[in-house]
Amino acid sequence: MRRLAGFALLGGLAAATAFAQAPSAAVDKVECIPVEANGVVTARVTPEVAGTSVRLYFRWGAHGDFYYVTMNAKGGGRFWAVLPKPERRNESIERYASVVTPDGKELARSEMSKIPVTGDCRLRLTEKEL
């Protein structure tokens, strides 16, 4: 009887594992970031994993270390974050999103891409994003 219960338990765990899906992350395209003004980046995570957070990593051009801000949940696997204001000398921002566990283990990472920093970029932040 114990063997049967053990097999049933293992079978249930295997089925649950088979249905578990690793998350994926994708950052939405941003046309530009304004010079000396904040910009917003949005991302999608599917499926959402309870207890994780989504970070937006960024650096100015191809220079130096990456920094990150924790993205805010919109619901439905959508996230947003406000980037710090770039300085006039910055021509582009490299960025990617990462899904991380509370102990910092990365579960998923989007592709890295660049956003141009331009003087004629017109972007309006919502009240929430300010």
C-alpha cells in the first residue's frame, strides 16, 4: 500500500513538473528617450511566477556597468519602469529585462537592445510614472 501511495505521489509531482513552464521576458520597443528627461520602458513576462520580481537593467551606451530598477506590475504579465534622466553626452541606452527570484537567481532574460537618446523625443509620463 505504501508503494502505491509513493508511486501516486511521484506521478503527481512528475505531472506538475511537466506542466510547469519556465518564464520568458520581452521588452517592448521604445522609439527614443528624451535628453535630460525620464523615459518609460515596458516589458512582458509569461507566465508570471509568484514570488519573483522583474528588473530592468540599463547602462548608457556601451559604457560601464549595468544598473537596474525594479519594474512595477501592471497586471496580466505586463510591467513598467522609469529610467533615470540621461545626460546630454549619452547617445543611447542599452537595456534588458530579467525575471529574478528573491535570492537573485535569474529565471529569464530578454534580449538586449538599444534606445536612442534624442533631443527631439516627445514622451509624456503618466501621473503614476512621475
